[in-house]
Amino acid sequence: MNTLKTLVTAGTVAGVLALNVGAANAQDVKRDVQDIREDRQDIRKDARDVREDRRDLRQDRRELYQDRKAGDKDAVAKDRQDIRQDRRDLRKDVRDVQQDRRDLRQDRRELRTDRDVAEDRRDIRGDRQDIRKDTRDIRQDRRDLGQDRRQLYQDRKAGDKDAVKADLKDVKEDRKDLKADQKDRRQDTRDLRRDRRDLRRDVNQTREAYRK
């Protein structure tokens, strides 16, 4: 029982830790999904800007060619200025697209880590429920075993061989059930420890993701 209380308390602390870093809940996942949607919109917008910049650059180059052919020096000077501006705009928009893609990759990482933390917390809640159920089953098995042992004592005292034989069979089954439930609780306890380790790992990954 003390072990169960220790595990439940430690699991609660891990859950509080996850809440303190602002991760592993539906709000975080929803925010990450919204960030990804906005990143994609930014990429589409900046990609359109890049295409527009390239069209402007091609147009200004054609005008430069025509003005040179016509010998219009003032127009040539203006065309060159327009081309320089087009190139600056193009470089800026290309950098924006690159940054948008980096933001998208980062937000996808955050979404994965937040979902992992949320899944770890669900697993831990399930493990706790399993352990509580196993503990109730073990208590019931022990009560059944105690009752059947008392019944066996009474039937032996009464000299009822058939009843004694049935009581021995019941006691054997009770012991088998008790061992099986104890085994289940040990396994669920191991699962809880493993899921708590996963939670700590994913919380740390979430912290790192938000620091970047």
C-alpha cells in the first residue's frame, strides 16, 4: 500500500511538472496546430511575393534592353535602379520563405513533443487506474482466501471429507488468483515507472523546443 501511495504521489508530481512547463495539454496542441497553419500561410504568401519579384525583374530587364536599344540614357539609368530594387526585394522575400520554413519545422517539432507529453499523461492515468484495480482485486483475493481457509478448518473439524476436498480446491484457486493479480500489479507498476520516465523525457524535449 505504501508503494502504491509513493507511486501515485510521484506520478502526481510529474503531472504538476508537465503543467508547469505549459505543455502536454489540449491548449498547447491547439496552439501548435494554429502556428503550423499560420506558418504555411506565411510560406504561401512569401512564395507569391518571390514569384512577383521575379516577374518584376524579368519585366525590368526587358525594359532595360529596349531602352538601351533606343539609346534613352535616362530610362536606362531608371531601369537599372529598378532592377537593383527588384533584386533586393527578391533576396528579402527568399529569406522570408526560408525563415517561414524554419518556423514550420520548429512548430512541427513542438507539436510532436506536446502530443507525446499528452499521450504520456494519458498512459500514466491509465496505469494508476490499473494499479488501483489490481489492488482492489488483491484485497478481494485475500478476503476470499481467508474465508476459504476458515471454511476448510471448519470442514476438517467436522470430518466432512468431500467438503474438505472442495475447500482445498477453492484455496488453491484463491492462491492462483492472488498470484496472478499480484503479478498484474507488478507489471502495471513497471509500466507506470516507464511512462513516468517517458513523461520526464518528453517534458525535457518540450522545454528544449520552446527555448529554441
